[in-house]
Amino acid sequence: MLSRSKLSERLKEAGVSACAVFVTPETGSTNDDLKEFAMQVDPPFPALLAADVQTKGRGRQGKTFLSPTGGLYFSCLFPASRPVGELIGATCCAAVAVCRAVEKLNLGEPKIKWVNDIMAGDGKAAGILCESVGDGELTKALVIGIGINLCTAPEIGDSDIPAACFGSPDHPVDAERLCAAITKELFDFSETDFSFPPLADEYRAHSMILGKRIRFVKNGEPYEGTVKKIDSKGELHVRVGKSMIRISSGEISIRPAKTV
């Protein structure tokens, strides 16, 4: 089980200060909890909520994110006044944060399946969900939720991608240290308001789909093409026949194209 005192110590070691830390054995969704917290506190301040289990974990497009014992599930809250449409950049920044932390702790060689899935080998080991808090076009706060499989790999019911882990029962991961390492990266990125362009090359270097053929759906229409570019906004450029289609977060579902 996660320890609040140990997590606080790991955060201090990582150089994270001025952050409210909450730990709970079980909750519905750490993102939902912090979104509610942000609406009650004005102005909101940086906060971290971690849980051993989530009963209503969510991914993008309303997909279920299974969150049983054996994983790390946490969300970070940052005050942020930004256009809602810029969430794709924050998601991409969070993906880089997870990859950096995993590599620094020698937990593997993570790859990114656009836009928010972190892969260990051929399996999904982590997912990211960024959500805004506030009304209208500008956000009041940004909540970044991250779920990571550490020693169990639950089946992913609504995906054709297998689950994977960054650890195992025989090689356990220091969950508090990993959480602190990722949070430190997020705090550093928050100082530049989660600007993605400076991290674009690093994101591309971790991409597992650049140059690959993929299938996706945009505006209800299925397509298949070759990924040519991830631009400085985090958007995907896919060659479909003689056309180039640009894909942004929230508009598509994407998966590797099947070979015949």
C-alpha cells in the first residue's frame, strides 16, 4: 500500500515542494476527486492524489481504465489559465514525463503510442488522461491523471493491445519513488505552462508509430495510412493515398494497422 509519509519524503528528495499530498486506499477516480477539489478551492493550488485502487478509472473517449491492486494511480492538479483546445500538448508533455521517470529508475525502455499510451514492449503499461477544470474556453486548472501497471497487467477489455507492466512480483517497483519522479517532471513542465514544442523531439524519439501504417477513425469515417509526422502541437499527420490528414486529440481512435 502507498504510504503518504514515504511519498512526501520521495517528493522532497526529488525537489518537489509546495504541493498538497493526499493518499487513499481506494477511490472512484483520482481525476474526478481533484477536479471537485479544484472547484472548491479558489485559487486552486498544486496538489497530488494517489490511490492503491480506482473503481471508476477512465481513459480518453470514456474508455475504462482498470485500476486494481498492483498499480500506481495518481493525479496532479495545477492552476492553469489556458484554452481548452491545448490539452493535447499537456497530454504529450505528461507522456514525456512518464518516459523520463521510467528510464531514470531503470524500469525499461518505454515507448509512446500516440497520444497518451505508454508501452512496455508490445503491451500497454500506462495511460494518461488530462482534463480541464472551469467553464468556457479558458481553464481554471489542469488535472493530469496517470495510471501505471507495476506488478499486475489487467486485461484491457476495449482494446486489442495487451497489457504490460514495468515491474513484477519478483521485481517490485518503488511506487512512491516512481510517482515522485513523474511528479517532479510535471512540476518542471508546469513552469512553462506545459509548452509542448520544446519536448516535441523527445516525444518523437519515444514514438512507436512514426513511419508505421495505422488505422483510425475521424468524423465517423475509417481510414488507413502511414504516419509521417508529429507536429509541434502534438497533432498527427497521416498520409492516406494522395492526401495528408491531420489528427488531433479527441477526434479519433487509433490502432496499429493489421497486416494481411
